[in-house]
Amino acid sequence: MTDVDPRYPIGRFAAPERVDALLRASFVEQIAAAPAALRSAVHGLTATQLDTPYRDGGWTVRQVVHHLPDSHLNAYVRFKLALTEDSPTIKTYEEALWAELPEAKRGDVAISLALLEALHARWVAALRTAPAEAFARTLKHPEHGLMPIDRLIALYAWHGRHHVAHITTLRKHRGWA
């Protein structure tokens, strides 16, 4: 039996070589499903459980919950920029520092759950109505170079599942049914 790296319970992100309409639709459905999966993952957790790190040296469940809308808001804006500008250079952000801000360390997770639901409803509506050729449009990431929208949505489909798995894996290991 192999041990799973607790940082990557579903494995590291691997960008697909090619994205066709069927794969793209799968990514959009994964993005659509993320808010409900996150809500389900934290349902019934106590404040103490929410303040438990998902792994040694990792963020708490509460920080993970707040991180998802922070990150996905940035992704949504990047998507919209790529749709409306020619290969815009996007701004990065210090996600680890955002996770240390007081509202991320102690804030009510219900706020971020609602924010993620509203954000994903809007993002998925935009993804579902974008013409196929739009997904080849690109943005410039300062650290990763040119990135087509198809890669961006593949990454964020993975990202939601990745963080939900942090929480569900912790629940399983701790016996938090």
C-alpha cells in the first residue's frame, strides 16, 4: 500500500495536453459541483474541528474554506480578463498571507460558502455561454507564462476537488462522520 501525500490527496495537477468539448464540459461540471461538495465536506463540523489543520503544518479547515473563494475569485477575474483583452498579464497574490488574515483564520465559514456558491453560479453561467473558440484565448501568468483559458478551467476544476479532499480525508482519518 502506498502512502498518499497529504498535501495532494487527489494527486498533483496535471494539465491535459489537449482539451476537447467533452473534457471542457467535464471541467465546467466540476467547477459547478465544487460549492456543494465544499458545503457537504464541512457540514456538521464544530468550531474546534474547523480550526484543525488538515495536515501537520497545513491550513486549518476554516482557512481552506476561506481560501477557495479567495482563489476562485482571482480565477474568475483572470477568466474575464482573458475573454476581453488580448493575452493580459494577470496579477498574482500571496495566498499564504491571505490565509493568515484574521477573517480567514477566525471568520464564519458560512460567508465563504455563500460567496463560493454565488461566484460559481456566475462563473459557470459565463463558461457555459462562452463560444468554443474563447477557450483558446490566453492570459500571461508572471510565473507560468502563457496560459489558455482551457488550462485555467482545468486547474480550477482540480483545485476545488483538491481542497475538498483535504477536508474529507481529514474527516475520514479523524472519524468525523
